[in-house]
Amino acid sequence: MKHNMSMLMLSMSTILPSTRTPPRGSLFLGSIEVSVDTDVLCANSILHIVQVMGKWPVPLEGEGYTYHSVPIDDRADENITPYLDGACAFIEEHLSRGRNVLVHCFEVRVTL
């Protein structure tokens, strides 16, 4: 089932590419529209999602996707520190088994 979010721009980047030795999955960073676009998720073999969006529901729950929700708003002044251990454990569990993971928030903004 593809969810329509045509108002939002599709944005996703590979943060860590997969490796063969040892086998590891890829880590992707994207925005909400990527997290509900089943065509994009399927094309990138993504079934595991870290959602950083406050108390929003998980849109594809029950459709074969596993989630780790970080219940903070997508704002620069939010303190993510209390949630890092759980999110990192979820990510590592799946990457170490060769599974791809998407980390998403409402809108991807990267400052270097």
C-alpha cells in the first residue's frame, strides 16, 4: 500500500553503505515521505525504521515493518540523549544482521 504525501519532497541519503565482509546492512536518513513510500522502501530493502517524530503513529505498522519510536519533536532544542541507547541498539541489531535501516524525522535538515 503506497501512501500519498505529494506535498512533501522525497529526500533520503545513505549514511552507511552495506558491506559484505562482515555482512552489514545500510543505514539511511530520510524524511517522513520516504518512511511511507513503500516503493522506495522496497527498492532499498528497508523493513526497519527509527521514527523521530514525537507521538505520531507508525504508518506502516502491521505491514511487515518494525519500528523504534523516539518520542521527541523534530526540533533543534529537543534533548535526544535519553533515547540514543535504545535507537542505537535497534539500528545495530538490524545492521549487524545485514538488514537495512531508515532513520527518519519529519523533515531532514543536515548542518555541517
